Amino acid sequence: MLPVSLDKKTRLFVSGHKGMTGTAIVRCLQAQGFETIITRTHAELDLIDQQAVRAFFRDEKIDYVVLCAGKVGGIHANNTYPADFIYQNLMIEANVIHEAYRAGVKRLVFLGSACIYPRAATVPIREEALLTGTLEPTNEPYALAKITGIKLCESCNRQYGTHYRAVMPTNLYGPFDNFHPQNSHVLPALLRKFHLARLAGEPEVGIWGSGQPRREFLHVDDMADATVFIMHLSDTQFAQATGPGCCFLNVGSGIEVSIAEVAQMVKAAVGYTGTLRFDPSQPDGTPRRCLDVSRLTNLGWRAKIPLADGLRQTYQWFLENQAILRQ
């Protein structure tokens, strides 16, 4: 099934365009020939400020929105700043989605997260698993915010007749990722850790957790391609894929690997030759997380970038952008 073609002259707002997902979305839209991509930095537009967001949509006459903006981070960041994670993400979603509706935005795509699903959900996780069990405690505030964003899109569609939709990407990695030593996700954290260990000649690298949890990873360029693909789908195509009342689709590679396995892949990408030491006293997070992507696959989309290749590309980007990372 092929998506419909959208007007490439439309005014399209990408929020969070400086982040990993936002930059990938902009690259993808530019490659597809979209001519008027609207962006704002945080200094130019604070998405937590409802009046500022309302004025922006009133003045800019936006046709489409891709909502990437939000506060993100790994287990340590989620445990350390739970109030920030739930408050900032709730406010951004509420302001952008509601003001988009008020301004008559034709189409909106909200980027959620695979952490919306219950900790004990059957793997691979289908979209129907949403709200069927208890969330993973280490990222519950963030997950609740993302669930609210989905429900806000669904509620607007139900009450106002909008056609807003959402994508639930699995664990993402790639250029412009957050490589902070404490607040990053597992892949960028490992890349940075192995890089520094290689430079210092350290014989051993310690890794949080047991290494046993299994995860699915997706290169951010694949995520962007899938998101724009879903944005292109006609209302009929999207409704047939999701089912009555549902507004979101899983996005992933469909391939599950253990943290220990991916650590070995990162070690190879960086060229580190020492040994690995796992620390089971640190939290593992959800035991398994891999999405069922059959609905998206049936629409004709599949991930293209193998994990080993994506890790090498990401490490090369990391090496070439040290100046950006120090800012």
C-alpha cells in the first residue's frame, strides 16, 4: 500500500528540531522536497508557555505539525528528575496539540515512546497492550506523559473530527543523540564510555545492570522515514491499519538483542579491546522490550539500517562533532 502525496508547499512545523529526532525529521522532509519547514528554538518559542504557543499558531498559519519536542533521557535521568519529565512533557503536548486544533491544523503526528507499554506486556508488544498493566517504575512519569499525548490526539479526533495520529518508536539512536555520561540512553552512553576507555587505555569497562534485558533499537533516520511515511497515509489507509478509535502505530526494527550483545557491538564499533564488567546491583529496567511492527510492515514500510552499521555511523558522527557535543 502506497501513501498519498502531500502538498510539498504546505507550511509544516517541526517542534524540537534541534534534538536527535527533530533533526532527522527535518532531513527526511527536506529530502522529500518539502519547501516550507517551520522551526523554532527553545529561546524563540517556549512550548511550555501556552500563550506563546497560541500566538505562534495564530501568526504562522501552520498546516501540518510533527511534534518531536520533549524532555528525554535514560534510567538515571528518569529516576533523578521525575517531576521534570512528567511536567515538561505534559505541558508541551497539551499546548501544541490543543493550539494546533484551535488554529485549524490539518494533520499532526505526535512522537511517543515504546515505554508507554506495561512492564510485563507480552513481547513482541502489540498496540493493543496499551493500558493493560503496570508501567515500568523507572520511567513511569515519562510514560504517563506520553500516554496522555496519545489520548489527547485520540480525544481531539473523537470530539473535533481531527485526523491527528501518533507513532510509538522503539529505542532510538543516531546523530545528535544525547551523549551525557549520566542522563543519556543506553547506546550513546555505551559509545561514550567505550570511546573514553579506548583513549585512556583502560583494561575494563563497567556497565550498569546484568546485561540480560533485551531491547530493540532503531536508527533515527529509519524512525524519521517511518514517521513521514505515516504522515503521508490517507485517513482511510491509517484508519484501516490502526482500527476504530486508535490513533497510533508502533515503529521499530522488529529485532531484539540483549544489552550484553549490544555492548559487544558497540565495543567493536569503537575499537575498544578491553573486557566488560556488568554491575547487577544497578537497575536493569524493563526485562524485555520489542515492538510488534506488523501493522506498519503490512502498510509497506520496513527498517533499512542494520544495527551494526548504524552504530559505526553514529560513532563516526560522534568523532566528527566533538565541538557540538561540548556545547
